[in-house]
Amino acid sequence: MSDNAPVSVVVVDDHPAILSGVEAWYAASQRPITVVAAGDSVGEAWTEPGSTADVVVLDLQLGEGGPAFGSLRRLVDAGRQVIVYSMRDDEKTALNCLDLGAATYLTKSEGRDHLVEATLAAADERPYMPPALAGALGTNTRADRPQLSVREENVLIEWFQSESKELVAQRLGISVRTVNSYLDRVRIKYANVGRPARTKASLVARAIQDGLVDVDDL
């Protein structure tokens, strides 16, 4: 998606005030963001017009049930770009959502600017790490950090800072196949220490946890 292309969003939240507020925030964005569907059911994301929205903004806690991890997984498995938008601010929940494939995890206390930026990043398939999540991950010290080679770290960081693997390959003077090979090795190493990272967003989270990259570098 080009930098100025309009973005369509479906918002799933069971608080009417949140739905109204989010729609107003998007309406004020310099780059056009349109809420094409909104409601208190995940079904909004599966039926027209929400089924074709560029981004899904999903409240993790809908109604009286537990966290909607199953709904998140199904949306991600269908290829959707999902921002989890939640009152919960614990690291375990956030990282679980990233591991399931969420584009990012945003707390409702972080306000308009971060939601708008996260939405644009998700539409462009770029990583976005809001302050609360970055802070939680950055203060967590891990004894189970995998041993990455210097080259693996370089490829990983370049990928975080690039729009595509093709750009990473150009910058490092290697092939896209080699880029994929390094990233696959990194994922395998994280999985082997019990910290899977299936998506770019979850790899960003792991790298911040392990001090490989700072949120300001993204």
C-alpha cells in the first residue's frame, strides 16, 4: 500500500463510547482512515463491508467471556492485519497476541496518536511498537536468549527497518533467499528456547526484550 493510500478499518469493541471516539480520531487523520464497520461482535470483521477492511481493530475482552484469543487467531489465519486494542497491559497477554500474529498490541490508555500510527503501520505491513508495550518488553530480562550470529542479528535489524526483504537483500548485498534463510534460522533458535516468534511483530518484541534493538531504532 502506498504512503498516501486511504485505509479502511473495522472496529470491534463492546463499548459505544470507544467506537465513537476511535471513529472521530480516524476522521482527523491526515492520511484518510475510514471506519467501514463497527460493533460489539467479531462478526463485523467477517461480513461486508468489514470483511474487506485493510485493518481490524479488536478489543481483546468482549462481553463476559475471557480474552478473545481464538477470534484473533482465526482473523490472522485468514490473512487479516489485526491491532489488538485492550485495557490489559500485562506483558504475557501482549506477547501472546503477538505470537498469535497480531500486527501490534495497543493499550487503550495510549491515546489517539498511537492508534492512528499503529493503524497506518498495519495497513502498510510495517511493525509498530507503542510505548507501553516497548517499555514492558524492554524491562524484561531473559535468561533464555538464543545465541544469534552477528550476521543473523544484522539481517534481523535490517528487516525491522525495511519495507521489504528485497530492500534488505539490496542493502546487505545478498539474495532474498539468503535473507529468508537467516530469518528462518532466527525463528528456529527462538522456538528452540521456548519463545516462538512466527510473525514480524513478535520478532520485534523478542528483539526488544533481548536488547538487540531499541524502539527508537524502528
